[in-house]
Amino acid sequence: MSEHGTWRRVSPDARRFLRGRTAALTRLGGWSLLESAHTFLTGYGVARALDDGFLAGRTGVGLGWLVVAGLGALLGAFALRGVFAALADLVEPLRDGLVRRAVRHALDRAVADPSRAADAGAVSRLTQQTEMARDSFAGIVLTARSFVFTAVGALVGMAALAPVLLLVVLPPLLLGLGLFLATLRPMAGVQRDSLDTDEALSRRVGEVGEGLRDIVACGGAARTTPGVERLIRAQERLTGRLARWAAVRTVALGAAGRLPVIALLVATPWLLDRGVTAGTLVGALTYLVQALLPALHALMTALGSAGTRLLVVLERFREPEPPQARAPKARAPKAPVPAQPPPPGPASAAELRDVTFAYGPRAAPVLEHLDLVIRPGEHLAVVGPSGIGKSTLTALLAGLLSPDRGTVLVAGTAAHGDRDASRPDPRRTLLPQQAYVFTGTVRENLTHLCPAGRPPDDARVGEAVAALGMGGLVERLGGLDGAVVPRRLSQGECQQLALAAAHLSPAPLLLLDEATCHLDPRTEARAEQALAARPGTLVVVAHRISSAARADRVLVLDGTRAVCGTHEELPARSPLYRDLVGLWNGTGEV
């Protein structure tokens, strides 16, 4: 889209905004008129000081006119204070309005289609782009106002001194300005492409970050990296193009800033022949060098950088099409396929019966019509892409969430119910990805999940430490009575302490929600084998397929259907699991 088309789309919003700020614009204009008076007095005072004072032999008159010019400078400084106060009344409402609009756009998009991924570009709009719009708008208003009122004061002053001066100064001034304006459209296009690429890169990095563990576990880095690198290279190329256009713009600035002065100097003999005095020529040169050309330079710089950037940014904050104007995206209904129909009769460690759960009344279900029986003593691994519902499943089993539909049972009773939150749950223990380690002794960190008043003896604690291969860590910390300072431990060491506490817990159901993600594969394998060997049932949300290979059964969640079976059976029954196993085997990870 051309810059003209961009302005045509943005200008209605701009006009509405400015119409609502009439009082602030009036104050801004009033203070700026004082700057016009300052500009007028600067050149006019110098001309009169020379012609009527120093060149005429009247030093006192000359000094008096210079004092008048100096008072004009004080007047301009006083006016500038009022200008900035009025400017704030324009700039801050713009930023606040853009923030509200960005939030509204993101919420409307989420409500209109809950199945879509979160708008990562909204983060860029809320942070970087709102600040860009505010700063750009402030710069444009400040410099445009300064140029207009400075030009009025300077041109009126030259007309008062000698109208013929305008015939010499205006043509080269307008020529330089025209050359500069010719660069606006192509530079706006490059800046628009740069922002598009920035938002695309933000979205892509967000997607990669969410699925990073899956990518590493499945050896998908070789497929993921080129897409990110392509966007980075595109942003680099666009930055180079912006730099080249900036160089062209610098040439235009030089032409606009130098040609009027050169024209005045070249025309000096012609002007003197027509009765223009030396003081008038010096006054005109003062208007050009001290007022008009600096204001023009500031205006062209602001329009060249802030102006085109502002148009492109504001285009991203325009109101989207109303929902009825867009064709709704067809969504195929989910086919409820049970992971495993519950068999009649046998006792279970945990059970889900026709469970459906969604994070909000309008959100798409994360789990839908899920049936699953986890047998006593079983080792179950849960796999699937990031965000598919693995952590939601463990939160339901842990009683942290309640299903929207269906029933979740642990040891034959409802998983979610009233209990004393200050005491460990006797039925289950949940280890999240962020391991809970507190300031205290090693023994206290290892036994805090055990019933109060019945701590395990040192021999039992030593067995757990040996089973998980933590002897070196415990010895380095000073033995069981050594002090634990969480901030001095790595994330992997914190997870090892938490896993040992889970091993000592008497809870018959252990839930590991990526609780080994900071361990190396060998340490992870030893920990899972030790936890599976203890009495009870183990459910592991796996971030490596090697964890699934060690389990008795594997539950595959892929968003439309859940499949449960052994590691050997699933490649034939689940395309997703077949792909994950194929990628894993290709990496050779253990």
C-alpha cells in the first residue's frame, strides 16, 4: 500500500482525535505565536541595528536594536515552556488511546476465535509500537509547529525589510523541500515492511519458545532454525534499505539547507543595485541561518523518520473489520475418541470418566470426552506437543482444577475436594517443572512430604539418595544436616532434591509434570527408574521420548484424539507418536 493509501486509512482517526483536542491545539497555537514574534524581532533587530545604528554612526541606536533582538530570544524561551505543557495534553492521550485499542483488539480476536494462538504481535504493539507512536507524534507536532510559526515570522520579517528578498529565497527553499518529500513514499514502504517483519519475528520466536523442549527432544532444531534465521536476515536487509534511503534524504536536506543561502549570496549585487541595504541583507541572512533553515532541517528530519514511522504504526492500531464482515473460519468438530474405555470392576489408582475441561466458558476445550484408567503400580508417560493439555491433565489428577464435565477420581474418591492444604495430600504428590526447594537442612527438604511426626530414619533417606544417584550432591551440601540455600543451587540440583522428596513420600500416586526437564538424559533415566520401582503409581509428563520408552503405557495427546498403549504399539496407532519416535531415533538421543 502506498503512503497516500496509508494516510487515507489513518486520517479519519487522526481528524477525530484532533477534533477532541481543540483546547490543547488552541493553547499550542497561542504559545507558538510568541515564537513567531521572537523570530521576527531577531532578523529585523539586526537589520535596523546596522542600517539605523552602526552604519549610520549612531552606536546607541544600534545597541538598542540589539537589545530588542535579545528580548525576542527571552520571549521565545518563555513561549517554549508553554509549548511543552500544551504538547503533553496532546501526546499522552494518544498513547493511552493506543494502549486501550491494542488491548481491545487482542481480546476481540481471542473471543472471536478462541482456537487461534495468542497474538504475539500485540506484545510489540503494547510496548514498542505505542512508545514509537507517542515519541513520533510528539516530535512531528513540535517540529511542524516550530517550522510553521518560525517561517511566518521569518517571511513576514523579510517582507517588512524588502519584499524582493522573497523572490530570491523562496524558489530554492521550495525546491529542496520538494526533493525531500519525494523520498517519503518509498521510505514509508520500507518501514512498513520492517514492522511487518518485526511482528512476524516476534510471533515466530514466541512459538519456538513455547515448544522449545519438544523441539530439542525431537531433534527439530534443524527444521526450526532456518525459519527464524530467514526473518532475521530479512530484518537485516530492511535495515540496510532504511539506511540507504536515509542517505538520500541527507542529500535532500543539504540541498534545502544550502541553496537559499547560496541564492541570496549570488543575488547580492543584483539586490544592492535595487536599493537593498547592507543591513537588510544581513537581516535576511540572519532569518535564513538562525531561524528558517534550522526549523526546516528539524521538520524534514522529523517527517523523514518520525512521520513515515508514525503512519505505519498507526495503521496497525486501526479498528479491525467487524466480526460480521468476516467469513467465519470453519472448524471441524472434535471427534471424542476415548484413550481407553474404563474396564468394569478393577480398582484403579486414578480414573477420568468422560472428562472435558476448558480455560474459560468461550475457550476451546483442552481435554474433551477423555476416558482413562491408571492402574495401581503402573508407570504411565504422557506425551504431546506443548500446550496440548499435558499439564492440565496432571492438575486435574492433583485436584488443582475441576473438570467442566465428567469425573476425576484418585484412589476411588473425587480428586478435587476439601482438604487441609497445610498438610501433604496422602493420596498423591505433584512435582511441577519449577522444583520446590526451601531454606533449611537437606534432611528437611527431603522429608517435608512425609507425615508430620513420622519422619523416615536416616537409613531410609540414604536409600532414596542412593537410588537417585544424589550422593555427590548431598555430600557437597554438607550431608543431611547441611544447609540448603535455594539461590545457590542450579535448577537441575533443585529438581534432584524434589525428586528425592517425592521418592520418600508415602503417597501412592506420583505426578511428575516435566519435573526432570533440567536433568541430563542419564540422570533423568535413573530418577524415573527409581521412582517407578518404589511402591505406588507413577505418571510422568515426558519431554523426551526416552521417558515414554521406559513407561508401561504411553498416553498420546494430539488435540483431536487421545491414544493410549505401549511404546511398541503406538507407532502403528498414532501418527503423531510415530513422527516423534522417528525424529527421536534420528537424533540418537538416549
